Amino acid sequence: MATHEKDAASAAKKAKGIKTSKVESGRLKLLVVVVNQRKGDYFADLIQSYDVNMQLSFRANGTASAQMISLLGLEDSSRAVIFGVIREDRAAEILSVLEEKFRTVKGGKGIAYTVPLSSVIGVLTYGFLSNDLRTVKEEKK
């Protein structure tokens, strides 16, 4: 549907008294970050500062043996795995900041990647996950 057709359809709905909520088609991604257990809270706070409304953090253990951990000079295998939902337009910025922190923060080594989400059910859910404050619940008559 062309833009002018969408505008005409929206105007027709408004004329009939039907309220419409307009949500931009910003895509969402699942951000996965694996860091040292002791740095989990630090990275969760950092991620939250980029308009990430939902995060889940889990404790995990690496799969390397004690001998391999010693060989690589790592302290231990306890990890924090952080899952967060981010807007696609902020993904490159967040990944860049995380990469820089992995290099500069003492004991802050980790990995981070994103996975595209194909859909989200509900306008309010999308609004919350994308931190889009313009999405409001439609009034029932």
C-alpha cells in the first residue's frame, strides 16, 4: 500500500471515530552478552542505559576444563549470560560500546551478539520492548 493510500485509510478511520495507534516499524533484536559473573551487574547497567527495558540475566558455567582455564590464564569459568531486547537502530551502537568495554575494563572480557526477532505480539508489548513511549492503549467505547 502506498503512503498516500495509508494516509487516506487513516483519515477515513478518524472520520468514523475509530482511533488508531501509530507505531513505526522499527525492528527488534535479541542481544546476548556473556561476561564474567562478577561483571554481570556492570554490563546489565550499561545495556540498560541504551533504552533497553527488558533484560534477563542468568548464571552460567563455561565448558572449558580446569587445565584449559589455567592455560589461557582465565580466573574461573563462572559467567553471566544477559539477554535483552533492543531496537535494531541502536544495535550497532550498543555492540560497539560493549566491544570497547571488553577491551578496556579489567576482568571485563566477554562476547556479545544479536539475533533478529521476526515478530512481537501486541502493540503494547512492542512499545515496551522498543521503549517507544508513543504507543498507548486504545480507549474502548
